Amino acid sequence: MENVRELKERIAVSDYRGKADIIITNGRIVNVFSGEVMHQDIAIKNGYIAGIGEFEEAEEIIDAKGQYLVPGFIDAHVHVESAMVPPHEFARVLLPNGVTTVVTDPHEIANVAGTSGIEFMLEDAEEAPLDMFVMLPSSVPATPMENNGATLDAKALKPLYRHDKVIGLAEVMDFPSVASGSEDILQKIIDAKREGGRIDGHGAGLSSLDLNNYLAAGIRTDHESTTAEEALDRLRAGMFVMLREGTVGRDLLQTLPAVTERNSHRFTFCTDDKLIPDLIEEGSINYNIQLAIANGIEPITAIQMATINAATCHNLPYLGAIAAGYQADIVFLRDLETVKISRVMKRGEVVVEDGERIETRFNRTRRMRFESPAICHTFTEKDLALPLKSTHIHLIGMQPNSLFTERLQGEVTLKDGLFQPDPAKDLAKMVVVERHKATGNVGVAVVTGFGLKKGAIATTVAHDSHNIVAVGTNDADIAFAIAHITEIGGGIAVVSDGKILKDLPLPIGGLLSDQPYEAVESALAGLDEAFASISEAEGFDPFLTLSFLTLPVIPELKLTDQGLFDFRKFAVIPLEVTE
């Protein structure tokens, strides 16, 4: 945090009485307030911009050589855990993409470890060359129809607002509790308001009428639009609309037509959930900007959506612009059309040069230790038996590159009254094993879309309760995969014929690796190859897709440890079709 002396020095530089740390000359400054490009110098003192104009005295002069200078990009909503690395490693991936600030909801690790998980994420981010602001998880667990590792009520969350990086209440997923006036969720909303924080929505599948309850409660953002019409519904209701482009949730092209010159100030970008390989290959918010520009959004408008709009949305007054008093987070672009990044500055220090992260004072000297809760269950292969009274059942229709599933019905094969997977019809067995409290709960259902011909995959990454989820063509391989990831303390595994084809240990809560992101990238590539050897499906990430088949607050059919969950009825339903 700045002090009085630093503030005095910055003011002195702004009216030429003092000497700047850095002056950036010969740059084209994108002014996100006026929408114009300015040819002026930037003076930086103590990590902040002291002024825009003509300056001469500085410890260092940086010649921008005609490049465009834009504010550091802001991801308005992301779950760091989805990259399977802690915040300090996440920062290493994001900085070359020009992302200098993220607003995150650590509800993944909170569902496993409660407040200690949130505190770990905050502490781990402290030394990272990235601002990580936290919205406190509002729905832990997401619904009462599943078992997770912790329950965070309003009383448990309130003390966390003391941390200066905690800025609000994260996505309110339990819409029925808001609509029915649940005292605990309303108290969480009231506490966030009293702390001056924003409250994020999670309006997946909600109509414009359904949104009334959200607005009445004071929820003002949403990132779950999948069509332009849904985005406009939220805009018209007075919300900030976050346009998402992640690994599975790829909604940007469908929602972008909602953006116009008149309303663009109410739109911003987010990734929500994006894996390391996609962050490396495509990028982060810079990729959202590129897609937007390629599909008709004016470049400066796209830059505004990625910077000042996000800062305004989350009430971050010193971020998102290149102007006096703002933090010196600056991205150098060779041109605006391609968003080609050459250099990144964070708090006045160059952290990326020619696309490569360089040694800085922000580099970590230590890593945080975290005691992961043990994986506890009583599962055996016998729990996979799926007795059915009818061959006509509900099927979970996995949709590639979507968080939504299809509500399907179909005929299945029974043997001695038990369901039999049928690779020829792409009908696989899916199972969720409760892993936090050894309740013995095991949910079993039938899924289509994975194209499995043999073997099984399993993971402890299963949104949002993060129980064990697996899918496979035979009980022996499913049980073997579950046993293996239990033995290694959490992770992902691909198996076939009783052999491990590839795995990725995730010892931090069964969610995060303790290795550098490069090792995670390599392991994920190996998992993809292993999956390709047992499946004919392609064009989507099977592991992240599987992890979202357990999220009951997204339509249509999902599986929890308590059974098949129907989003529309917001209840567990029998597998057999009865109506």
C-alpha cells in the first residue's frame, strides 16, 4: 500500500517539481475514457502514473517506438483453481497475455477446505506479480442436494472482508434460495453491501422475469449469458454483463451481437474456467479482445471492455486506465487489430519483454504450504451396480464446449436387471463418489457424448462440491481409476484394461498441482493423448467437461452424489422415465 511520502512524490512529479522513476516516450496512449489515441509521455513514480504530458527528468526513459499503450487487462470473473495451479503459477501464465488483474471466486477450494482454502489462495497470491481480488464464495455448498467438504454461512464469511483483497460476494448460484428469501443468503448479500462490495450473479437459464429476484436483492453482474438475447435481458435489467470465453464455456461469439456503441460500457470480458494449455495456446482476456475485434467490435471499444469497464464493474478505482493516479499497469501493443503484445508493465516494473516473463522483484522466494483434507470414502466396485426397472431412462447428453447438458431419453441394455454400458451406442456409465465425509453416497447415471470405446477416466475436480467423478465402459476400469486417484491424494487418471495410461496428481485439495505450470501443461497433453486412445470423440476437453457434469446449478441434467439432478425441477429424479 502507498504511504504519504510516496503520494507526495507522485504529486511532485505531476507538476514537474519532482523526478519520475520512469518516463515512457513516443507511445500512442489509448485513452479509455475519451476513446482517443494520445501522443504524450507517461510519468511513473512508485508504481503509479504521476501524469500524462511532457516530462524530462527520470531515472529511466523507455522509448515505446510508436507502439500502442493500453491499460493492463482485467479478467472480471475467473476461478483460478480451474487452471489446476496456485495463484503464483497462474500469474506466470497470465502476464505474457497482458492480464495484470483478476477477480476470482475461490469457491472450488472453499468447497473442499472451507475458509482455510480461501486464506491459502489469498496468501499465495500476495507475492505474485498480479492483483488477485477475491469475491467470497456465496454458495458453499452450491445446493443442498449434494455433499461437499465445508459449509460457509454468512457468519463464517464475514471476517474475511477484513482482507484488503476481498471486494465482494461471488456468483450467487442458489437462485431458489434468493427467490424464497433464505435468511442466510440474504444476510450474505447484506454483509457484502455493508462492506461496499459488488454482488455477482449466476443467472444460468434464467428468464428476464426470473432476473427480477436477483435485481431486487441487489445482484448487479452476470457471466452466464449464452445468447445475445440473454445478454440483452441482463443489460436491460441494469446488470454489468461479462462475456465469457473459457475452455468449456465458449459463449463470446453468441453473445457479442448484443454489444453496441451505445451500450458497450456495460460489457466486460471473463474466462470463468480456462485450462493451462488453452491459456498458453490461445491466451486469456487478450484472446477475448482478439475475437471481439475479429467479429466487428471496434478495437478501442474492445480494449475498454477489457480494462476500464471491468474496473468500474468491480469498483476498482485505481485500475483499468492510463491516467494520473492509476496504477502503472501498462501493456505495449504493436498494433490494435491483432493485440500483439511486446511488453507488460506491472506497478511500474517491466515483467514481460518480447512475450517472455523476466526476472523482477515480484518473483517468489517461497511457496505457501497447505494441508489438504484427506480423501474419505467407502466406495467399492459393488457400488457401481445400476439396477433399473425399465429400459427407458433419462440420459445426460453431454454437449461439447458447453456447460449445459441436454435432457435426453433413450433405451438401454439390461443384464439381470442391471444397466450395461454400450460403446456402440455411446452410452457410458457415470458415477459420483462422495469423498469428503465418508457418507457412502454414490450417484450413478448414464451419459452420452464421450465416445468411449474402452476404459475409463476419473477426477477429483468435479464442480462445485468436488467429489470424485468418473465415466467409463466397464465397472472394473471405473473402480480402478477411482482407487488410483484416491491413492495419489486427488487428481485425474485415464485407465484401460486395469492399467494407468496417464495421470496428473493434484495434491492441493484434489484441485491444484504443486508443480510449475509447464509440468501441468505436459501432463494434460499426455492425458489428452491417453483419452484419444480410448475414445473416438474429439474437439472438446473431456476432463473439464466431465468436471462440469456434476454442477447442479447449470441446466439441464447433472449427477451429484445423491443421484440424477434435474435443474428445472431443482430436485433429484429417478433414472427411469415416469412421465
